[in-house]
Amino acid sequence: MTWIKVCGITNLEDGLYAASLRIDALGFVFASSARRIEVSTAREIIKALPKTVLKVGVFVDEKEAEVQRVVEYCGLNGLQFHGGESPEYCLKFSCPVFKAVHIKDFGSLMEMEKYPEDVSILLDTYSPVQRGGTGSPFSWEIALKAKEKRDFILSGGLNSVNVGEVVRKVRPRGVDVSSGVEVTPGKKDFLKMSEFVKEVRKADAATR
């Protein structure tokens, strides 16, 4: 089955509902963003979440010591890096690590080849002003080309309307959604989250 992550969780209500949909991971943004969450708030939400859900902290070019502090304080068990973090930096952490590669064109795929298999790749849409949550997709043809090289998590402009087609066509290891299931930045829409998961599972059944 396709791995599913809902990112940009800012409150307990959204976190608990997303977890109830039997998704695999929730993301908490600690970098500059409309979805940024305070570490104290994240800690309280994470305490209340099921143990089966991966709790992923999202950082951009943060110092290693600060990332480790937030991991321990909040109880994170996954990390996602959206800046210029090197392969060596990513390998310094003991929990699962996801490295975002921002896709502008086919040439962007060269970036993902730098990272070893121990680091999961997340393909996201390039933006000169935003490190994620753009709400804009990139060409699925680029994703298909990436699939020839290695598996990855797909992000960027996903929603319940397009995710089924993407899963059937590209068959990524997983999908990561944020703005596509929101009412406003940082506030999730329960119906959109439910429909998103439903469409992914329908596509899974069709591609078995």
C-alpha cells in the first residue's frame, strides 16, 4: 500500500482526525512557514497521538544540535529536511530521514542521486520563495523519470482530485500532502483529508 503522510499539523484536533484515517505519518513544521508550530504545542499533540503514526519534524538548514533538541523534547521519530542539507548531515540522525529534492526540471533529478538509500527522497515542487506547501504540482513525467533511478515519496500540489491518477501512473512509494487538504494554511479540512486517503486506497486496489 502507498505510504501516506499529512504535513503541516498545527493542532490536536487535526492530528487526531488524520491519525484516525490510518495514515502512516504526520508532519510538524519547525521552519519558517505559515504552518510553523511551536515546540511546546507539537510536544502536547505528539503525546496524544497513536504510537503507530510516525511523527516527522520538518526543518530547513537547522543546526544539528537544535534538531536533536527538538527531537528529544517533542518525541519525534522521523525527520524531513527541506534545505541544502548534505548527505553527511542527513546521516547524523538515528531516526528515519526524508530529504526533499525540489523539482524545477529534469536536471533537478541529479540532486537526489547524491543521497544514499538510507535517506528517503521526497520530491517536491521547486519555488524560489517557498520550501514546501506550495500547492503546485510539477510534471509527472519528471516523477516517472525519477522512478527509473530510485523510489521516493511524492509531494507538491497533491489533492483528492489528482492523487489517484498519480498513484496509478507513477506508483511512488508514498505521498505527502499539506495545502491540498486545508481550509487555510495550518488548518486541515476533515472531508478533504478523508477523500484524499480514500482516493489513494482506491488507486492502490486498482494497481494490485
